[in-house]
Amino acid sequence: MNYLSLKSKKDQMVTQQQITDFLANKPIAMAGVSRNPKKFGYTAFKELREKGLDLVPINPNADEIDGIQVYPSVNDIPQEIKALLVVTNKEQTAEVIKSARKKGIKHIWIQQMSETPEAIETVKGADINLISKQCILMYHRPHGIHKFHRNIKRFFGRLPK
């Protein structure tokens, strides 16, 4: 499926099918996992794992997080991984996406607030399922505030269809 053709250039709408296709991958690499429990990269990693998502953490400054082997970069993850969740600082996102494209990753989710125009541009011309401007915590078994936000989006008709 040509995912980029599903989105108009103007609004880059994400569809529910794109989200379903992304979440169907096992495992999913996650770039930007933090060792610091107060940072989003750690809390998202922990919460998604608790909800059953099989994640492979990427952090150049750690060997292990919560007893799980950490890879230093996208280039180092096992070849069979075809999905990547990016929760890096904006300054790092484009480089991570370039590495993912070279690696042959076919599904990329750039967590809202991590995307940049340069990172989005990097995906153009590739048959990659790109999801951006969305919070994964609202789409994979949401609870608490994430479930509330999802319901607000649904109420205002802004939930992907």
C-alpha cells in the first residue's frame, strides 16, 4: 500500500488504517527512550510496555533500561524490525528518520512535538506509513488523561477515521 498517497499534502491526515498497520508490528523500535523516570521518553516506554506493546528501546547512552537491552541507534536494531516510534528531541528527529529510511523501516510514528518539517520531508518519495502530530498513548489502549483526550478528539470529529 502506498501510504503517502493516502494523505493530502496540505493536511497530512492520518487514517485509522495507518494506526492499525503501525500497531500490528511486533516488535516496534522506540527512539528516544530515557533512563530518567521524569521524562516522557521513559514514561511512554513504560506505559506502552505495561499495555502489552513489544518495544525495542534506542538510546545511545544506555545499555539497559528496566532490564531490557537498549540499542545505541536505529542502525543497530535487528533487521526484522519494520516499525519505529520516535520520541526524540526535535533536533534529533530528522537524523533518526534518515537512518530509519536507510534501514528499510516501513512504519514510522513521530510522536507529536517531536516532528519537524525536515523530518517529514525525509520520508517523501518513500513508501513509508508515516504518522505524525498524534500521541501514541491516545491510540494504544488509552486510559486516564489519554482516554479523555481521545474522547475530546472524537467529540470534535478530529479522531482519525
